[in-house]
Amino acid sequence: MVENIFNGLQESYVSGVIEKETSFYFSIEDTKKTVVLTPESCRVEDGKTIEEVDCVCKTEGSFFLKIWDEGYRPGMSDFMTGKIKSNNPLTLKDFLAAFGK
């Protein structure tokens, strides 16, 4: 299921939401993906292809699906308890907005 989401990102990308190139690394159980968003495009690559990304996101598959499919938005307690880990939580909001979420 998580892999399917990443496979469909390019088709669901909303141009113009992201103002400057932004890179993300997702580690969701066995799924490891680098996503690069620009104002015009979305690129998804297997593994970590950029050493220093703008935003790292690590979480469990079920929690990622809850965010993506059910519209759940992680709160401070989710980050504090380690349910989701990120070096840049505010940029995760931009990621979701770039896909109409």
C-alpha cells in the first residue's frame, strides 16, 4: 500500500504549491524513497539518493496511511512519542499540500 502511494505521486502532484526545490527522504518500514519537489515537478527515487535532504520522515506504514488516506495530521504528541520522526515537521505540511492533502 505505501509503495503504491509513492508510485502514484507524480500523477497526483499539484504544480505551483511548492515555491522552491525541496527534497524529502521517507523511511516507512521497508519502503525507502527520496522525493524531490520543484514548483513544476515531482521526482521519486528508490532509496536515499541525496545525502542532505531538506526533510526526513520516519514512521510506520499504518501511521503513514492514516495521514495519507484518512487526513490525520500529526500533533506535537506524535512527534514527542516517536510515532513519527522528522527533522523538519513544518515542511511535511508542504509535502501534503503539494498533493492536495
